Amino acid sequence: MSTPAASRPTIDSPDADISARDFWAKPYMDRDREVFERFRQEAPVSWHRPYESTLMPPDEDTPGFWSLWKHEDIRAVSRNAKTFISSQGFLMEDFPEAVATMSQSFLFMDDPEHQQMRSLVSQAFTPRRMRQIEGWVHEEVVKLCEEVGQKGDIDFANEFAKELPGRIFADFFGVHDGEVRATIMDAAEKMLAWDDPEAQQGRDALETYGEEAMRLLDICFELVEERRVNPGEDLISWLVAAEVDGRTLEDWEIGAFFSLLGSAANDTTRHSLAHALNLFTVHEDQRALLMSDFDRRIDGAVEEVLRYSTPVMHFRRTATHDTEIRGVKIAEGEKVVMWYVSGNHDEEAFADHTRFDITRETRNAHLGFGGGGPHYCMGAALGRQMVKYGLTEVFRRFPDIEAHEPHFQTNNFINGVHSMRTTWTVPSA
């Protein structure tokens, strides 16, 4: 049923070749604003050659993939888990199955396994435990602001935005050793920047991803062994004790979730905080609007940051049978990549989409945590909370804080900020 390759809709231009590795080193305006907008208008369901991956380098038999660029289509596919599945891979690049299994947890599953795993993990997020986590978030934000307050000049991306979720998740995991905590943060960052030369440090993408995932797993397995004997009030203890229909989690399953939470959840919050400070430096009118009625506008500000600077740029599904999207024929077994970063700037979903507007009605409409359905991010509430508390304390303590030009990652998955110098007037004692 699939459309012949020669007549598949696409944009045949080197400037729009999203399968080229160097495409992802382009400036934001050249990439997200110009190329993605062209796809939404000219080829909202488009065909692409295999990505120039070093995870599993393509050969002449490697199939290409479809891309979805419109908000409506992304939401529809996200909610149709029978036709579009995740267990064949959830990124535009393929991973060796063993690597995916050990590090991607239920992102790499379909029901009923996905639902069972999610039910087990959700026992760690009861209302009482969420209140406890909220206390950790507030405590770490205050502590971190006090530590950096007298500096007046820091790399915000690494000394604050990276530290905050890293410390919170360390508390969440029951990790109190500073050296171990630093290892988790370092491995989490490099694991999801497998295509970035600074993260690779001379390795190829597969070595980078696999080695950093193993660093996380080694820490997790030590924690699991300890918590089985001496449980505490932390995520590892809760996961060890979790049970559904007489089934408990095996060590490798806990390890895979640890890697997922320690990397994806940690990194998305980190980069959202960095993007937020940059946005409120560039858009002075929106900053003034926020500061004039902070408590009433901060929630909308967080939502607009997540829309405007989408932290997770894409996820993928695989078609289980022949189907159609916008009249384009998708064959059974073909990959379908959903570009959240494009859907969040869809002209039909967001009026004046290029404008950063904290009064925009976007809650539950943007795709910052996915398009809905069974794989919607279960950590969405926690992610929002960390960004909100982080911005609240930073702006109230350092009202004239300014971000300088950010240095972005080369990354097709996470909208990452490597570094961003930030300055403010040191408060008087």
C-alpha cells in the first residue's frame, strides 16, 4: 500500500535534509523556524532517507522514515497506540535492542507490558510521596540559590540548571554521596547527547550512549542491593517494594527506569530552566509582565517556555498495519516520527506562534510532554514543579539576572544548552 518512493511527499533540498547529522548543528532560526515551517506548509507528512546515524549506521537496505509536522497529526498518532506502537523503537535512529532494553524502560514497550510496568512504577508517585518530593524541590532550590548568590557570574546551564534536577533526583534516588551524585548528572547529560562531539569525547554515538547508560546502571544495581536489605524513603526502595498482581520489578527493570528517569527527566528539566532564563532575558516585555504579577502568571510562563523551547524534540512510532495520514499512505512496519518541536509552533494550533507570550492559553495544548495517549510523560507534574520553583527563587533573589548568548548542543532529540554565562548584581549582605 505504501506510496512509491519517487512520489512520496518531501522537500528535496539540502537545506531541509533532516537526516544529515550537520543539519542539527544549524542555528535555531535556520532549522526550527525556517525548515520546519516549510514542512508544515508544503509537506506536513513527509518522507526522509535514513538518518546518518553512528548508533546503527544505515546501509542500502535501511528504510527511511515518515515525519509528522502538524500539531493535530502528532496528537492523533500519540493517542492511537494500536496502529502506532513504540516497541519497535521510539527515536528517529535505531538502537540495538539490548541497549534499548537496558536504558529506555517502558518507552520501549507496548501494552500489556507497558501498562503493567507503568502501574508498578506509578506506586512511587502517590500523593503523599509527591508532597514529599515537592518539599525536596523547594529545599534544593533555596539551597542552590544561597550557594551561587554571592558569585554574580556563573555558567547557569551547568552551575544551576544542571545542578537543580540532579540534586533533586539524587534525593529521589536516595543518593547522598556528592561524588556519586556528580557521576549521575554527568552520565545523564552525555547519554542523551550521543551525537554531540563534546559529550562523545572521542567515542562514537553507540559507545557514548552505551557507556554512559552502564555508568548509571552500575550505580542503580548497588542501590537496589542495599535497599533490599535496608529500605528507606526513596525511589529505589519504593520500586523494590512495588507489586502488581503478585509481580515485582526485576533488577534490570528498575535499572532501566533509573536510567530513563536519571537521563531524560533530568535533562529535560535542566534545559527548560536554561531556555527559560534566556527567553526572559531576550523578551524584556514578557519578563516585565511576569514580574508585575508573578504569582498569577508563573504557571502560564512555565507552559509557554515548554511550548516555545520544546525540550524533547521528537518521538517515533511504527505502523502496525497499512493506514493513511492526510491522504498519505503509510505501510505496515514503516517508521513515523512526531516532531513535537514543530507541532508546538504550528500556525493552526497557536496564533502568532513565533511570539513568546506567557499569557497564551497553552495548558494541555502544547506538546512539551508528548501528545497524550498511554506514553504521555508521567513526570510532567514534577517537571513543571521544578521549573516553576527554580524560576520563582531565581527571579525573586536576583531581579536583574541576565543570560548571555547560549551555546547549544548538536542534538536531534534533546533541545540542549551546553553552557550559558549569566550575571546579576550580588545582593548586599
